[in-house]
Amino acid sequence: MRSFEIPDYFTSELISKIKNFRRYADKRKEDFSPTLLDFGKVKFYIARHFGFCFGVQNAIEIAYKALNENPGKRIYLLSEMIHNPEVNDDLREQGINFIQDALGNQFITWNEITRDDIVIIPAFGTTLETMKILEEKGIDYRKYNTTCPFVEKVWNRSEIIGRKGFTIIIHGKHLHEETRATFSHVKESAPSLIVRNIDEAKIVANKIAGKIPTGEFLEIFKDKYSRGFNPEVHLNKLGVVNQTTMLAEETQAIANLLRNALKEKFGEANLKEHFADNRDTLCYATNDNQTATKKLLVTDADLALVVGGYNSSNTSHLYELLSSKFKTYFIKDKNELLSRNKIRHFCLKEKSVKISENYLPTKNEIKIAITSGASCPDSEVEAVIKKIVSLVDEESLRIKEPEISVLYL
Ligand code: SF4
């Protein structure tokens, strides 16, 4: 396993101990049972897999390398490095400026960027249009390009099926940096359409069945299809790829729905010509995090905590999974734990930050399921755990070494 150089303050002794304990006992990562971390009055059920993924560690290593190698130079990140406020704030404090916000709006105009500047491409990748601008300015953006190889894999997979005449359906959030980058690359080799969820996939299936007028379809998918997209022609041969951090089941459901719509239209015998059977393009980290989170659902936790940036796609899906069973709180860091009785958290449904009361039960032994997104430092998870313990029972934190064991389920 490759190791990365990332600042110590993003790592955690406690979490490393837990991860190493599990790694040692299960080298091939076959067991997704949670880990039990027992502080006596508070017990944590910790997901088997969580925290910084390969792509995030790679991006962080490259960004800090850019800082070390270029003293005195102006260093820019195209947009947020990853969706974690702690990491982004630290990069800003180190002197890195962000050119765009998460939606692609300019903080800094292109005129202000010169060939002497350093520009870092974030882990999500970027659009061909932005690459062209940087190239025209004479900026060597390849030197500090942190695009995750798993995102590039989606682009490559799409290109292969696109060259075979298939239209690419991208399951993703059309304003998300990664989906904007994927759409930009993919549309070069094939007609492309971004589908957000199963409801939008049903509209595509209805169009395949000829149940929706073309004008209406194009209006619904405004800004989500490639130039010259003709639904009468371009929905007859489809392949589905996804933003690497979507919910696995949702991508599968979308692929099945479209596959069935094409089977209805062209017949089972001709299906191969009309649907590219493409294994989903979620990355390993998304898969592992979601599998490990589903195992948390088997526990008898009193509540669940998900730690990560509020605009993090992969983290929000972990929240969705956990909230199907538990009262779940999506928090960005330990500061959201305002007191024993009050928590500030992100409400995904309302897209707003709320304060809730009495989030910790009043009983002798509290059981909490906890996980974090692929862009969340382990140090943040440790800080949350310790803050909870200190709010419930300061004494446990001071005198007791927590016990670590596997919660076989
Ligand atoms: S979540 Fe997956 S695709 Fe995204 S940066 Fe991490 S490894 Fe890469």
C-alpha cells in the first residue's frame, strides 16, 4: 500500500491504532464489521473503512509539495482542493489562493493569473475548457495536477464506449466539480447526458419509449446534455458511468431502468448493441465506505454521527444510508458539538445548518455509530470522539484507555 506525506495535524494516533488493528487482523479487507471503541459510558461503533482515500491523500501530498517547491511564487488552486473545510482553510492559510468557487464562479479573474504562477488542479479534475485557458497562458498545469486516477478511469472508460457509438449517461450532480469535469471530457468522444437520480432516469426511459415530446425532454435536461444532443437519435445506444462518489444502489437502479427500456424497445436479442454493460465506475473508497456504513446499520446504536464537509458528495451518501435507521447528525467538526444537549448539524433535506437538542440519550451507556467521508482528516474524527466522551463523562477520557475490538455481526 502506498503511503503519502501529509501534514501530521491531519492524522490521529487513536484512529491509526484502530485502522492498524483492523488491517493487521484482516489484511485482505474481507470483513466490514465495525470496530468497537469502548470508553465505558460511551461506546463507539466505528465503520471498518472511512477517512482519507487514495485520491485525497495524493492531492494533499501534491499541494503541500507545490508549496515547498515554490517559495515566493503565487500559488493557486483552481477551486476547493477537496470538500473539507479544514483542509481548504489550512491551504489558504499557507498562502494558496482559490481561483473559482465550487460552482465554477471566478474569485479571481483569469487576467490576474500569469505564466509565472503555479496552478494546482484539484482531485476532482477540471474541464477541457479550463485546461485550454491555462495552456494558452503558458502555465504547466500538469506539474501539480492532482486529478484522482479513479476519476480519470471514468473518462477513459467513457471514451472507450463512446468510440463504439454509445451515448454516455453520467449519473452525477451536474454542478459538482467532478461531474462538470467528466462531462467536459466525455462529450468530446460521445453524445452525453447527465442524470441526477432515478426520477430523471425515468424521464429518459419514458423518452426511449416515445412518451415525451423532444422539446419537453430538452427543457427538463437543459444544460445537462452535450451540444447537438438529439434524444430521438442519441438515446438508442447507452452506457452508464457515474460521478465516483454516488450511491452504488442508485447507479445500479438507473442502469437497470435504462437497460430495460432499451430491451422493451429493441428486444432482448439486440440488447448488446444498444446497452453497454458497464460495471459501475464508483471508486474503491466510495464502495468500501458505503459497504462499511451498511454494516453499521446492523448495530444497536442509539444515534449516528457522520463527520465531513457539508458539500461533500460521498459524505452525504453515508448520511443518507445511516439516517435510514438511526437519528443521524452530519457534522463538519467537533465544534458542532455545542454541549451535552445541543448539536449544530447539516440537514441534507433542507440544505441548511440546524441546531438540535437532546441528541445524546440520558442513559448509563450510550452507543454511537460513527463514520466520516473520504475527504475528512482522521484527526477530526478523533476530536469528535473525544469531545463526545468529555461531554458525557470527563472522567472516562482522563483515566481509561479505550478498549478496541471487532464487533462481529
Ligand atoms: S473518493 Fe474516490 S475518486 Fe474521489 S478522490 Fe477519493 S479515491 Fe478518488
